Amino acid sequence: MRVSGYRYLIALLLIGWGCPALAASDAPVDQTTIEMNRKANEACYACHSAAGIAKPPKADIDMSKLKDSRLEPTIYNPSDHGVMDCRECHSKTHYTDYPHAEAGKSETVGCTACHAAKVLRLEPQFNASVHAKVQGVKEKFTCFTCHNPHINIVQKRLQDPAKIVAQDNHGCLECHNSSEMFAKFAPEGEKTPGLKKLRPDIDTIHDWLPNAKAHWQSVRCIECHTPEVAENKMLSHEILDKEKSEKKCLSCHSANSTLKARLYRHMVKDEQQKYGFTNSVLLSNSYIIGATRHPLLDSIIIALVIATLLGVLLHGAIRIVMSLRRKKEESQ
Amino acid sequence: MSERVYLLPLWIRLWHWTNALLIITLTITGVSLHFADPKLPLVEFSLAARIHDLAGLALVAAYGFFVIANIVSGNWWQYVPKPPGILDRCMKQARWYLWGIFKGEPHPYPVTLEVNFNAMQALIYWFIMYLMMPTLLITGLIFMFPQFAPDRVFDMDGLLPVAVLHYLTGTVIVLFMIAHMYLGTTGHTVTTMFKTMITGWHEH
Ligand code: HEM
């Protein structure tokens, strides 16, 4: 309790004095500022874009270091931070010229500077994650290990569940599906001292999940690897280990699917039982056995089965009665 | 004393009981999947999915065998209702099920080696085996390999029509199966027809 009170004070101080001084916050940005920022960013795109990398403004620049960069106005502008000037996060002074001054690297602003209140809530969860528990891993894990601040779009703005799944799973699979990347973060293996722990294959770990690949396309890792939170709260950042992760199929595959409070949380308020289907917001993206139901069709089918059973029983009963009567008549 | 005729070769009997067993298995697991609910005492979901997948593939194989063996042996001819007077014969058969059977009348179209199925049976079996079964099997296979499903249909997931068709054809086959099992008791005695399907010998 005392720890969090202390944190709270720091946050208040940051919000109270720190941020205006840095002019940093996550308050919505007005349209004129957005246009101004986008104009200013064009100076950076001269090099930091596919076109710039292919044809730099000055001939003798080594662009090879930027080959993995996915920076592009069409990607950056719609992202969460696309309303901002690059130099609100990257130093105001060190990137005006090229070559960039070495000091720029160490002056990149962290998430806390602008998102103090959110970080306050997320940090305890982040610190309880599997990634924060392993020596050698936790030192390297930061907010931008998963969040690419140039690209990511938060769920409620991205809207389309398929895109949300692709974006958020990319964040996890970047390591968990690439041995090269995994090795950069992995601790030393227990059985292989001096060598990095080998990356377990993601499909093998989940071989209890039929058609795992279909699941990676339609649900996120965090659906099962984070504890459930109330609908109006931010998604939990506590990545769970194998004991606590969700293994029950029915948590998704049932009429009362938890996906309504997770991947589809931003859509449930629009639930309209389209064409008579329950959970039709889920159906917009996935047919989910057990969760996608049509109560009317189900009732008709159950009624048909019962009617057939009763019909057959009745027929049989009449046959028995009639044959007994015939036997009686014959014996008389 | 009743007449005996060797009606059903071994392959039909083996196929029939395999088919029956698989369909019952698929029905129980299919219901467990569709009506999955923590409060219903059904087969556990992941077990049901696993069994349903295996039994489904086995049924595809059994059906493939059925079709090929029918072509090779010429047995497929039994499933073709033969004119003239198909409708009349169906009506007569239906009248017997709804009336004659209660009065103890004899079967209107007794089984012979040449004509195993009466016109109504031929029609219904044809509908079930050559229309419903392929639809059920194909939708089941698409369900198993959803990459072959259409991407989107209207503004819904493309798997929806596949799943609904699978559910509906599955239902038709279950309804057929209930009636079929009951009609199996309408032979000479209640058990004669079941015995025929086991031994191959038909008694009049
Ligand atoms: C009488 C036979 C069958 C019945 C009654 C039946 C019924 C069902 C039902 C009710 C579902 C749940 C789908 C939903 O919630 O809408 C289902 C799913 C499924 N069925 Fe069938 N089915 C039968 C045969 C087959 C066959 C022959 C195959 C394979 C070729 C198959 C493959 C599947 C697959 C792949 C699923 C998705 C779940 C899973 O992967 O286990 N089914 N079936």
C-alpha cells in the first residue's frame, strides 16, 4: 500500500510539474497541431521511408541500418502516435541534421513521460509477468518490446478484430516464432550452460489445442495468457505462465464466451442479434463452435428430434396394442 | 416354415455396422460441440473435438468404400427407383406403414434378391446416401480445413454457411437414423431385419 502511495505521489508530481515543462501528455491533439506535426515530419521521411531508403537525399549515406524499419507516413499517420511530431519522443535538437548526434539515442522519451496514469496502473501487472520474473530477460523487457510506437493502434480505434489479432500476435510471435529474436532475450538454458535457452516451438507447446494455426488467426495470445479484467478497465499486462493460463475450451466455446469481454469488448455494445444469431458480433469475424448459436433454429431442430422420437414411440405402441388385439381375436 | 434367401454380402454388412457406429459417435460428439455449456453433462469439448475429427475422417473413408463397392458390385442399381408407377408404389407403401401394419397385413412389396428396396425405401436411401451424406462429408471436411471456406459471406465469417449446412444435414441424418432404427423392427418379427443385417440371410 505504501509503495503504491509513493508511486502515486511521483505520478502526481510528474503530471503536475513535469509534463507541462516537457509539454508531454496523452491528451487528444487538435487538428491544426496535427497538420503542423505532419508537415514537420516530412523532413524525417526524406530518409525514414521506403522511398527515402531507396533514394536518400544525399548520395553517400549508409541506409543499411534502416532496412528493417517499417516507418512510412501511410503506416505512421493512422497509428496511435500518428498525430505527433517525431521530435516529441526523439530529441528536439539532435535529429535536425544528419548524421544525427550520438546524444539523441539516450534522450528518447519513455512512455511514462506522457502516460503516467496508465503506466501507474499497468506497471504492477507488467512486473508480475512471466517476462519480468526471469533473470536476464526482465532487464531487456520494456514497454516498446511489444509496442512499436510508430505502428500500433489500440483495439478500440483499430476496430476490425482480424487486424487486432494480427497486430497483437505479431508482438508476441516476433520472439516466440523467431529463434534469432528469441535468443536476443532468452536466458541461459539449464541444460546448456553458456548457451541460450532454445525456443520451444509455439505449435508444439499448444498441441492440445486442435487446429492451433486457426486459433492464431482468430484469437490473441493475451486472450489466454492474461487474467480477465472488467470491461471498462485496461487489458491486464500480467502475462501468465503455463499453470495460470486459460486451458478451458468453454471459456470461449460457449454461449457466454469470455471473448465478449476481451477481443470483442469494443463491439459488444453494438450487439444486435443479427439474423437471429446470439453473439453475432463474434460472428462478424469468426464462426465459433458453441458460442455462435441460433436459438430459433436450435429450438426447431430439438422439436423435430422430439417429434420423430414421439412419432416412432406412438407407432410402436399402436402396433403392440393392435397385435395383442389380433392375438386375442384369433384365440377366441 | 419360412423361406431363406442370402441377401446381403459380407461387405455391405461390415460397411453398414461401421457406418452406424461412426454416425452414432459423430452425433454424440457433434451435439457436445454445438451445445457446449459448462452446465450440460456432455462429452468434454476438446475430447469431443478430437473424437469427432477422427470419426469424421473414418466416415469419409467408409463412404468412399461404399461408393466404390456399390459401383463395382452393381449394388447401386438397388437405389434407383424404377418406373412406371413409382409414386403409386410409394403411396401404397406409405399406406401400409400408416395402416396395414397395424392390421397385420403382409408387406406390399416383399424383398427379393432382385429388388431389395421398395420404391419408397429406394427414394429415401438415395436422398440420404447420395445427397445428404456427401453434403455432410464435404462441409465436415471444410470445417476441418477452414482455409477452403469462403472468406466472407455477406458481412459474416465465411465458415457460417458451411457450419449451418453441416448442422442441418447432420440433423436430417439423425432424424433418418431414428426412423431407420425403428423401421428395422417392422420385419417378420421384431428382430428379423436386424438378424439379416448380421447374418446376411433374409427370412420371409
Ligand atoms: C452424422 C454425422 C455427423 C453429425 C451429426 C455431425 C454434427 C456436427 C455438429 C453438430 C458440429 C458442431 C458444429 C456447430 O456448432 O455448428 C460438428 C462439427 C464438426 N464436424 Fe461434424 N457431424 C457429422 C459428421 C461429420 C463428418 C463426416 C466430418 C468430417 C468429414 C465432420 C467434421 C466436423 C468438424 C471438422 C467439425 C468442427 C469441430 C471439430 O473440428 O471437431 N462431421 N459436427
